Amino acid sequence: MLTRRTLLAASCIAAVSLFACERKTEPAQPAAPTAKPAPAAPQPAKDKKLRVGFAQIGAESDWRRANTESIKAEAAARGIDLIFSDAQQKQENQIKAIRSFVQQGVDAIAFAPVVETGWEPVLKEVKQAGIPVILTDRVVDVSDKSLYVTFIGADFVEEGRRAAAWLGKATDGKAMVAELQGTPGSAPAIDRKKGFEEGIKAFPQIKIIKSQSGEFTRAKGKEVTETFLKSPEGKQITALYSHNDDMALGAIQAIEEAGLKPGVDIKIVSIDGVRAAFEAMVAGKLNCTVECNPLLGPQLFDTVAAVVAKKPVDKRIVTKESVFEQSQAAEAIKTRKY
Ligand code: GYE
């Protein structure tokens, strides 16, 4: 016959965490066979394992993979029950995931919105369910700002300005630029374009002569650069501004295949600061990367803890970042964490 203790032990094995296991064994006092089971004592809130739903965009770039890794590792380190969903670049998949988090009654929902618009209906549902929403990496464009608690992420406009400032300095204010944009409608694509255009105003002889989306991926970055180079204006291109490193790495391949020297014939500046970009700088093929930090896990879960504890948090949490040039790459690569 199965004793109560055996049953508890079995449920412990099934339980995901050791923590949950320890809690379940606590009331396992030898009970008289005739005694009614004691009503479960209400668990103090602090003992409850936090459940957080995270709706990720996908795995389009090294940046994104580092971001996912940071979130998963931090949740595991803190004993948080993370329900992670990968939307494969589709807003509708993110919306579905968010709705399923609501059904599962999570304590908080976090997500990186693939595009800026179209979030009101689902965010209203989440608000009605009383679940706090934390945006990471990208922001949403909603008129009612109470639909989310805070947005943790970089200042993309500033990143674009930094790329422009570097290019102005490196080219003596003269360049014919081809631009690789990120995912259409996404906050980083919109803002990095805006910041760069703003920044080059200080250099009247810097002109954007080609601009198209490479969807933040290496493959698309390569493909679009090939068409840039083959176009009638192709020969005039002296610089490439890419909204992320992955597209720049694809562009480097296209430039080499066209018989040109990336980093020399065409100066390249991109954004993110992933390890592969540092390697390309060490090889002399990329000139500059503007850092954008993907390691948002610790900040995200600090914020979740504060929000769940009903402590006030800032509406906007900006991550700190710098700019790396080719000459700094060999040294800086030693301490890169992504
Ligand atoms: O720059 C790009 C990624 O939203 C900041 O998304 C992020 C961007 C990042 O795919 O590589």
C-alpha cells in the first residue's frame, strides 16, 4: 500500500524544483490512519515560486541568442518558473503566447515586441487580468502608457547618432552610404535610422544613397548588399551603415565576393557589439560597432521582483553602452561576454 510519505516522495520526484519539493515534505508528519487530512495551511507569499511568461521574438541574430540565454540563465539562477516562448519573428505568435500566459495565471509577463504597433487589444486583456507587463529590448507604440509598467532597453536613437558621429569622424565628413535597416516596423529599425539621419546632418557631404531592410539576419544582409553593389549606384558606395552586426557580417561576404575589400574600399559601421563583430574588426573587415547590450536578464528579474512586491519602478530603464573602433577590438574582445 502506498503510504502518504511515498506519495509525497513521488510528487517530489515529479516536482521541477528542489524548493517545491522541500515545501511539500514539510507537512509529512506521521498521521493517524483515521485522522482527517489537515487543511492545507496557506503558504506565505514569500515561499511561492514566481511564474513569469516571456514572449521572445525569435533567434534572428547573435544579439537575440545572447539575450535569450541571459534571460533563461537568470531565471534559473533565481529559481523563477519561466515560461519561455519563441515567436519566430511573428507578432501573431507573440500575441498567442501572451494570451496563454494570462490563462496560466502567471505573476508577470515580459516580452520584446517584434514591431511597435498593434498591441493595444492584447495588452488591455492582460491589464484586465491584473498581470503586470514589462517590456524588454523594444518598446510598443500605445497611447495608454499604463498598459505596461516599464520598458528596459537601449536608446536606439542614440545608437544611430553614435554610428553617424563615428562615420563623420572616420571619413572626414564625406561618404556615400548604403544602409541596411532592421526588421520593418521594429523599434530599433525606426530609431536607428532616425538617429543616424539626425547625426549625419552635421556632415553635409555624407549621403544615404541606398537603404533597404535586411531583416536583422546575416543571410538577408548579404543578399541586399549584393543588390546594392549591382545597382547603378553600386560603384559610388563608400560606406555601409548596418542596423545590426549580423547584417554587416553578411554584407562583408557580399563585398568580398564582389572583389572589394570590406573595411577599406567600403567602411562599415554597425550596431550590437557581438563577438563575431569584434573578430571581423580584428581581421580589418569591420570598422566600428556601436554596443547594444543584450544581457538584460538580471535587470529584468530585478524589475519583476520589485513589481510583484508592489515597489515603484522607473517607467524607462536605459542600459549603458559604448562604441568600439577597430583599433580597440583586439584588447576589448578578451572581455566580451556575448
Ligand atoms: O540589434 C538585433 C536584434 O532589438 C536591439 O534585434 C534588438 C535588435 C538587435 O535582432 O541584432
